[in-house]
Amino acid sequence: MKLKTFITLAVGIVFLQSCTSKKTESNQTTDSLTVNKIKKTVFGTLPDGRVADQYTLKNANGMEIKISNYGGVITHWTAPDKDGKFEDIVLGFDSLSGYLTPPPYFGAIIGRYGNRIAKGKFTLDGKNYQLAKNNGENHLHGGLVGYDKVLWNAEPMEGEESALKLTYLSKDGEEGYPGNLNITVVYTLLRDNSLKMDYSATTDKATVINLTNHSYFNLSGFKKDILDEEVTLNADRYLPVDKGLIPTGELRLVTGTVFDFTKPTLIEKGINEVKDEQIKLGGGYDHAWILNKKGNELSLAATVLEKTSGRKMEVLTTEPAIQFYTGNFLDGKLTGKGDVKYVKRFALCLESEHYPDSPNQSAFPTVVLKPNEKYSTTTIYKLSVEK
Ligand code: BGC
């Protein structure tokens, strides 16, 4: 009898202990969930009455990224400077209305085909396709209503790291492209202050695809333009363009030109070198650099350093190229968050991508996606500080 009582007591104590430790564990989980909890608010109403939301992703370091399901737009991104001061580093607007009179793709997901397709035409499996010519005589960033202007389905994914899953069905024939394309983009804010973007898609008919994100970064926190930022691109070659900014097909070495960013280089060093025909054609930098890499491994493509704030951004990607665009077409007519005027070269874009106009240039890596294949790419923007 005594032994039975003893055993009952011992089992009880062990049980109680295990409950306590579970409670501690679950409290920890709860804490991290609180940090990673995704806040959803209404961002605005579209002209057709649909509501667009805004989701706030936060990590334990205090970094905050706001994303709307309208265009998958990254509307805000606060990052610390070398003194720990958080400031917004991406161009955009405080409410949905700013995004409705087409701004230059601020923060958005770009597709079905990022960058240009010459004359909006291509041939696939013997069939000719004609897309909108929405950039002079060429097609740009998916056409009149690209993925930057559609409402995505959003699914917040809370956990150790907060993520937002966006999905969109781009119907066969939408903007002239063939095939029903099922797209998923997952934005994950990592604990090391990176934003990871995983893009995937499948189609029911052969199509062309080139998805990217079009965030405009100003690492100074909007205090000045980007001219004295230092850029490094892991690329020995770039694609020269014609007057419509279509690649000529040449893969030109950067050596000895103002396109050489193989070592950290100030943007202002070469951006106004109008004696360079390519700078003249682009109105500055607006070209694809071909990344030095073996295959489609995730590798470092670009680094940007803003010395006053100490903010540094690294871009890693599985893509073969990166479009370095220095906001040459910003003209001060747009006023964004905090009443800041977005003047020429107030921000830069680093758009991971396949080469522009690939559907018409057979020597470029293919951008064709066939049924039973899976499109899958990853790009990471990683923020840190250098003191
Ligand atoms: C293009 C620029 C274009 C800009 C639009 C960039 O990706 O390369 O030529 O003007 O997007 O915002």
C-alpha cells in the first residue's frame, strides 16, 4: 500500500514537472509568435470596389516590412542605420490611391515578363504572339495590366519567421500571353534582416516567364539621392542596348568602361559619362549585368553601401542577371510617403531577372516554361550595417 502511494506521488511529480516545462516551451513559442505576428489592415479600395489589404511583417530585431496584396507591393521597409535608428528605405505611397495612377512600378511584383520584349512580339512553338506596346514600340513589365496592378490572394504564414504567401492565376491570353499560369510568391522576413522572395509557377501551355520585384531603394532613409552610394556587381559582362533599351545581343566586357562595378564603385563616378554611348542611351544605368556564376545557384549578385547611415544591402539570387536601374526616369512629379518628392536618381533598383528580350534572342538562356515543368527562383535582399 505504502509502495503504491509512493509510486503514485512520484508519477504525479514527474507529470507536473513535464507540464511546467511544456508551459515554458509554449510560452517561448508564444513570444516568438507575438514578434512574428502579421498585422493585416485595409490599404484601400479599388475602383471596382474590391478591398486591398496591407500586411506588416516584423522580426525580433524590430525590422518591419509592409506588403500589399495589390501588386504584391512592398510599401514600407524600415531598417536600422549604424546608430540603430530605423528609417524607411523604399519609395512608395502611404495609401493605395498613390499606386492607382500608375507609378513606376514602386515595390511591385513584375510579370509575366519583367523588362522589355522587342515590339511586343515573340514566336513560340510556331505561333506568333502580339503583346501590348506600352513602352514606345516595345513591351515593358508585363503590359498594360501587369502583375503589379492585380489583386493577389494573400495568406499570412506565422511561425518562427513571418511570411506572406501571395498567389495569382494569370489566365490564358491575359495581356496576350499564352497559358494559364499559376503563380506563388512567398515573402519571408528572416531573423538576419533579409527579405527572401520565392517565386514559383506552373502553366498548362508553353509560355514565357520572367518574374521580379521592382523595389526602389534609398538606403539613406530619403535624405539624399543615390549618387554617392557605392555599388558592387558580381558581373564581368553586361548587355548593351539600342535606343529602345532592347539588348543588341552582344555580351560586352565591363573592363575599362563605366559599367565596371566588379569592385566597390561610387555610382556618381560613371553615371554622367555621356561620352559612353550606353550611358547616353540609358540616361544613366538601366542595363542588365550578366552574373558571374556556374548555374542557377543562389549567389551574391550585388552590394550597395550608403556610407553616412552605414546601411548596406546585399542581393542574392538564383537568376542569371540583374537589372541595375538608377531611377533615371523619376522626374520630381511624384510625391510619395512623408511628402518627399521623388526626383531623378532618388533611388535605385536591383531587379533579379533573365535577360531582357530573351523570347526573341535564341542565344540568351531560355525563358520558356512548359506544362509539367516548375518555374522556381529565389532572390534575397539582405540589410546590414557597416560602421
Ligand atoms: C527599366 C526601366 C524602366 C523602369 C520603370 C526598369 O526595370 O529597366 O527602363 O523605366 O523599370 O520603372
